[in-house]
Amino acid sequence: MPRWMETRDDATLANAASTLFRSYFSEDPEGVWAAPGRVNVIGDHVDYAGGISIPFALKANTAIALRRSGQPTYRVVSLAPGQHEASRVEIPINEVGPGSPDNWAGYVVGAIWAAIEAGVIPCAEGLDMAIVSDVPVGSGLSSSAALECSAALGSLELATGRSASEAERTALVDACIRAENEVVGASTGGLDQRASLFGQEGKALVIDFQEGSTTLVPFDLSGHGLALLIADTNAPHALNDGQYASRRGVIDDVTAAMGAQTLREVDNAVVRAASWANAEGRDAEVTCKRVKHVVEETDRTAEAAKALERDDLNTFAKLMRDSHESLRDQYEVVTPELESVFQTVGSRGSRMTGGGFGGSVITIVAEDEVAALAERIAQAAEAQGFPEPSFMVATPGAGARRLV
Ligand code: ADP
Ligand code: MG
């Protein structure tokens, strides 16, 4: 039997967060907030280049129970999916900043720190926090953004005593990006945080990073008798950090050499990148492949958005496959485990999703074929000696919000 990921409903998740809170802090929390992971349907490795992505918020969430402690510290406990014992971190408020803390709690208190620095959260207060999550960690479904966004939104709304405005949510996106870049030291382009804070039930987001705009489009596969199957390869992320940064580094270097802010602004980017690489003694072939992926993926995602608007799922599926092949052949972030899933699903609309080097593959499949396809994917992994994958059928859920 294939292994399915657990996704708890809001009430169950809130209850779990409150129970964890009480067991560590011996009091009730003042409130519980949640933020979802996300799946990027198309448009990967373009957010940091002013491109376009189409993610949606998952129904798998990270929940955080909060209480003001009156102490000058943050105390955080977290029970990640599949963990049996909670991790704990305690840090004085004034020790939070670039590079500190250098552990998982950096996502949590780093997001709060960046929101205070930006003036969105009015002042620093000591907090006790208990976190539970259904967003699998390191699976390309953005557990990191779910963690940051739940903590940032929760501490903002607890401090102000009201719901965050749209402008405040936008400011929190930037704060969470800053936390991930400066406190944790992971380069992130903003796709994940935008999807987690602005997702809506039944809708995908078309995010244009150049224009800074987000448009909601209907994403209803079940109206066509179809489903989106996520297969998490559960393959370890070997060398992940350096590889991601090196891909991004090429794009950033080309962009800077062209005197532009983003690659999207550069006309004839592939040709110009080639002559630049030659002149600089860089590998022109590799540089061209990387730039070509980013330029074409952005065009492809713009086309995919139009296909979604006219409900043209055949075109959308074809664009997904083209995207996967480009991530495999030009950006070179597809592992054998990811490729195995892509090959197993045949000619269906399918692609790896997220940053690559491990993580998940998404596939559009008839609702009544979901179970059989999951079984085939699991068998293919077993036959090749890969880790056992886990599965989720994903539909667009709500963005970050207060639960209790
Ligand atoms: P992704 O965001 O795709 O899941 P990342 O590498 O960006 O992968 O983020 C994963 C990291 O986020 C983990 O290594 C851990 O530090 C942190 N993290 C995510 N979820 C949790 C959680 N529920 N509890 C504690 N840390 C978490
Ligand atoms: Mg992440």
C-alpha cells in the first residue's frame, strides 16, 4: 500500500498545537495561527529573476500556539511531521539577528525579528510558542515558509489584537524573506512566502515577480474528474545548499553584468550571457543553459496562466512536461529519484516541483486512477532501490490565518 501524508483539519491541528503548548508551558495559549505549505504548479527557479510562478497553498499547514510571557526571551518547541519528540530552543530576544540562532528556530524568531525591524510588529515582546505541522520538511513543499509565516502572522495579530491588513501581509512576506536570507542564510526568492500568506481556497496564484503582482486564478481539477498527485521522493537533499546557491549565483552574476536588477529586464539574455561568459572566461555552455531555462520558464509560465484562464488543461499539461525537461536538461536540478517518477507517470502532465535536488513530483491524473498510479510510483522506487515515496492529493487551501 502506498504511504499517504497526514493532513489534519483546522480544529484538530489547533488542538494539537494547544496541547503541545500546555504540556511545555503549563498554561493555555492566547491564540493559535496556521500557515500552509505550498506546491508550485509551474515556474521554478524564476522568482529570484523577476519571472512568473503559479503556486497554490496546500491544505497541509503549520500551526503555532502563542502566549506573551512577559520575559525577555523567546521559548519555542516544535513537533515536525513524523517526529515523536519535540525540539526546543530558548533565546533572548536581543540575541536574534543575522545568523542567530543558527538552527531551525531561526525561521521562527527570525521572521518575528525582521517584522519588528520593518516596523510591522509594533514592539518586541517575550513569547512562548508551540508548533505542530503537517508540511513535510525538505520535500519542496515549503515547510520553511509555513513556519515563518505562521510565526510572523501570529505574533503580529497577537500584538495588535486584530487581523492583519493586506498591506501588513505584504510587509510580512518581505520580513519572512529577510529572515530566511539573513537569519537562516538560505537564499529564497519570495514565491513560498507569498503563496503561504496570500493563498485562497480553490485558487492558484499567478505571481509576477517583476511587476510585484499576484492574480488569483481558479484551479479546479476535480471539475474535470482530475486530481493533482504529489509524490514526495523522500530522497535526502545531498549537496542541496551549495547547488541551489550556485544556480542562483550564475543568474545573479549575469544580471549584474548586464547592469539590470533582474534577468527579466535583459533583452536577448541568452545571447548576451554567452558573450559575457566567453569574455569572462566562464563556461559559456553552462551559463547559456541556466539563462535559457529561466527565460523560457518565465515565458512558459505566462502561457500556462493563459491556459488556466481558458480552462485548457491539455496545453497546461504539456507546459508542465516542458518545464520538467528544462529543469532536468538546462538547469540540471533533477535527481534520479525525481526522474523515475516523471518517467513512471507516462505522458500525463507532470513535473518536479520546488528547488529540485530531491523533493516532490506533481502529476495531473484522473481521480479514479490516483491510487493505482501511486502504487506504480512506489513500486518503481522500490525496484530501483530508492527510498519509499509518500503521497498527497493536493487542492488549493486557505492562506495563513488565525485558527483559535
Ligand atoms: P522546505 O521549505 O522545502 O521544506 P527548507 O530546506 O527550505 O525545505 O526548510 C526546511 C527546514 O525548515 C528544516 O531543515 C528545519 O530547519 C525547518 N523546519 C521546517 N518545518 C519545521 C518544523 N515543523 N519544526 C522545526 N523546523 C522546521
Ligand atoms: Mg524552504
